[in-house]
Amino acid sequence: MISIDVNCDMGEGFANDADIMPFISSANIACSYHAGDKDTMRRTVELALQHQVAIGAHPSYPDRENFGRTDMLEKELQASALPGIITDQVCLLQEVCHEMGAVLHHVKPHGALYNRAARDHVVSALICETIRTIDPSLLLYGLSGSRTQQEAVRSGLFFINEVFADRTYQDDGSLTPRIQPGALIDEDAVALQQVLQMVQQGSVTAVSGKKVPIRAETICVHGDGSHAVAFVKMIHQVFQQNNIRIAAPDRNNPQI
């Protein structure tokens, strides 16, 4: 049986968390720099424990005003500040997990930081080294085939290749930038077809029509928007119908 992880960004102030949690296997919890605070982190960890969902830290640039979606490097922020920024956020969620008897499973950078790391080896190397310093057994979620993957392998971290249900792809396997037309897939049937192709065939059809090889180990579904709950239920149902098991990577043996 094929196994796939389904992850969702949580604790960001949207009302859908409790309804989505039963249908995913990993939750990426905002650590207060782009959204959330210690109370929302506690509530989200509690939900994850109730549904046996793996808990991940979702660190961001310190940018609540723009929801962490603006690249701050070489502007308001230097790369040398990233280790401290990431450590603060991951350790804050670790504290919450410890209080509640939970275990931190993974780290997935958020928004502009995620996108910068995917193409910038300096940023991705800093992220990887910081995670290794905090806890080398933490898994790192990042864009499949990206610089983040290369640096994770180099640093000895276990990397989990992430793909997206509702985003379109370019010929090089990168995501279509959100500022470009057609970056988001609006039709459920098209998104579900893309998900099955990535999981079952190991490829994705780019906007040009080219079929691009891709490794899918975790699929991101977005939790914001009124349609989010219905969409994650559809993915859950499609996987059941196709004998695809939904499960988080085993932190103790992530290669299984």
C-alpha cells in the first residue's frame, strides 16, 4: 500500500483547525512570528494529540503585518539573524509540547522563508544547521527537489519532500509564484487529479504541459478559506478509494 502524509498549517487564526484535524496526519503550528501565540499553540497541540496528528513547528520571518509572506532578507533582516529567529520559535513550541506531554515531530518553514530557502542554499543551510543544533532528530519538511532538500541531505537531517495539492508547477519543478496568474488551482477535480498523479506516478504536469518528475512524501493542504474543510475531506476520500494510506513519517525511522 502506498503511504502519504497530509499536512496543514495550523494555529494561524482561522476557524477551520478543529474541523480539518481529523483528516490530516501532520500539523504545522504557527510559532507567534507570523501568527498565533502561546495560547493558540497550546490549543492546537491539544487538538493534534486528540487526533494523533504529528506536531510540527512552522517558523517564519518576524512579520505579522504581512503574515510572513514578504521576503525580508537584505532589507529589514540579515541572514545572520535567522538562527536566532528560528530557534526562538521552535523552542517555544517545544516548551508547549513538553508541558502537554507531546513530542515535536518536524519543522516546516512558513511562507516567504520557505520559498527563499527553496532557492537559496545559504538560507537553507542556516535553517538546517539551526535545526541540527536544536534537535538533529527533527524532520525537515520542504519543497520537493529544492535547495532545502540538498542542504538537508548535506547536513544529515531527514528531509520530507513536500508537494502541493492546489498550486501549479513550472518546468523546473518549482511552484508558480503566487503573483503570477494561474498559480492556484481553483477546480477541485483538477487538484485531486494532480494529487493522485504526484503520489501514484511520481510526476506533476507543469503549466506548460510538460510532465515533470517529482517526489511526493507529504502533501500540503491549505486550511484558510471557507472551502478548506470540504477540500481536505475530498482528498481523504480519494486516498481511501485508491488504497492510499494517510500517515505521518515515522520520526524514529523516516525512511520507511
